[in-house]
Amino acid sequence: MKDSLESLRGEIAARVGRFSNEQEIDQLRVEYLGRKGKLTLMLRSLKEVPVKERPKIGNQLNRLRSYLEEQIETGLKELRVREKERLLREERIDISLPGSRLERGSIHPITLMMDEIIDVFLGMGFEIARGPDIEDDYHNFEALNIPKDHPARDMQDTFFVTDGRLLRTHTSPVQIRVMETRQPPLQIIAPGAVYRHDDDSTHSPIFHQVEGFMVDHHITFRDLKGVLTHFLHQIFQKEIKVRFRPSFFPFTEPSAEVDIECLLCSGKGSPSAQQSCRVCKGSGWLEILGSGMIDPSVFQFVGYSPEKFSGFAFGMGVERIAMLKFRIEDIRLFFQNDIRFLRQFR
Ligand code: PHE
């Protein structure tokens, strides 16, 4: 017994120390401390040792067991520390490498402009209404006092769809749709896409308008002037000069074209004696929207009494305002989706 204890001690001393992995440790544990482990068997056969020597050998065996357990414990700890160090070493991030850039999108300038316009009107208590892009002849023309054969239909080159339907040429049909279903007081804006058979640097087959109208008892031309002047001052962020010029629309009477002083030459018309302003062609004014008092015949189409109610309406081109505000010279840029153009509006 004494001899085998000696050799076991030697064996164990040779096996402990630096372990290269956890399996090695597990194996050692099973081999010596497992149910049939060498040390376990020896402890179990202690009862065969003469009583006199038993305490001494028992004591030595127990110390050998504690020693082995301690070695296993520290061996495991060391292994874990070494593993962590290895990971830290091998997985180190090189923070000097260039990163990969995440491309950020931007809001389309027409959406930006539209939101800005809408905001000003919401601030004045207007609410938003929408109508279909595919309209019928009645809402786009007839009820707006543009009968068949009316020369005003030539002003707008219409895209016709099947079954007498068409792509709306303006947002004015939304006036009709709202008035057909609701009673005054009304204070509405109707933003959206419109379509005309037209294509050059200032005309696009699809563009956007914001329509607006107000109907109640005693609405006058002064209300129209007040609302639109306030709107234009807000949108161009200063108290630019505004002019209401007599004009004609079948659905308003009287009608007025609204001009603002030229943003480039500040209304002077010609920056020098030889040359007239490129933007306003020397007139000093820029045409910005159409407006007028809603024609009594339109009220009759929607069943309102022109005796009881009056109202004004206006319509503006969003692209035109964006072009003037951002100094963009070709309307087609808005629809080509060239990223170099679009990212300037970030
Ligand atoms: N619908 C007209 C256009 O597209 C604009 C307008 C709207 C004029 C409302 C007067 C009143 O040109």
C-alpha cells in the first residue's frame, strides 16, 4: 500500500502543471477521482490496511486527493484565462481601417416644397382633402363651368383614359368633390399630382398642384388677398411685393393671376441697361398662382345657393415654386431621379 501510494504520488505530480485543454483535465479527473479512479479505489481499500497504519495512510491519501483537486481547479482557471487572452489577441479590431459608409436617402425636393406649402395653410386653419388622379369629365371640366366645346378645354392638353375618364389636368375637381358632399364653412387645401400633355424645360407631363378654397357666408376678395399674401410672405420668407392681376378662369369670377416681385432682380427688371433679367424677362414680376372668387355657376353645380354663400379658390404649381425658390432651371430634373441632383436637398 505504502509503495503504491508513493508511485501514485509520482504519477500525479508528473501529470499536473500546465494543461493544454479541458479534455486533458477531465481525463485526469476520471482516471484518478472517478468512481473507478485510481485514488478512489485506493481510498476504498483503506479498510484492508492494518489499523495501526490506517490513520497515517488515510491522511496521506486525503492530502493527495485535495492536492489533485486543487491542481485541477487552478488548471481550469488558467486555461480559461489563456483562452480569453487568445481571443482578445486574435479578434482585435483594427480601428485604423476605413469604415464602410451607410448611404442616407433624402426627401425629394417636391415633397419638401409640398410639405412647406401645406404647413403654411394648416397654420391658417385649412384642412387637407384629396381626390382621385383618374377623374371623369364632369368633375374635371363640366362642374367647373367648362362645358364641352368651351375654348378653355384647349388650354389644357388632356390625357384621356378609357370610358370617358381622364387624368386630372388640375386639382380643381377636388373643389367639386368636397362641395358635393359637405356644407360650408369650408377651408380646404387639396395637394396632388396633375397631368398635361406637355413636355419642355418648364412643363412636365406630370406635375403637382396645391389647390385651396374657402366657402362661407360673406367671404370676399379681401379674404383671398389676405390669405395668399400671407402665404407668399411665409413661403419666400420675406415681405416680397405681391400683385393681383386681372385674369380669367371659367370657374372663378372675378379671377386674378398672382405675381410676386422677381426673386433674382428684386423687381428691378434689368440688372444693367443692356440686359434684362433672365428670370422675369425684364418685367420685374413672376407669375405664381391662379385665383379668384368661386363662380356662382360652380355653386349651382354642387347645389349651394350663390345667394347664401361666397368663396374664393386658388391653385398653384409646386414645381414652379420650387424652381423659383431653389433656382432650378429645368423642371425635368425633378423627375429624372439623378442622385447628384437629389442629394443637394438633404
Ligand atoms: N385650376 C387652375 C389651373 O390649373 C388654377 C386655379 C385654381 C385658378 C383655382 C383659379 C382658382 O391653372
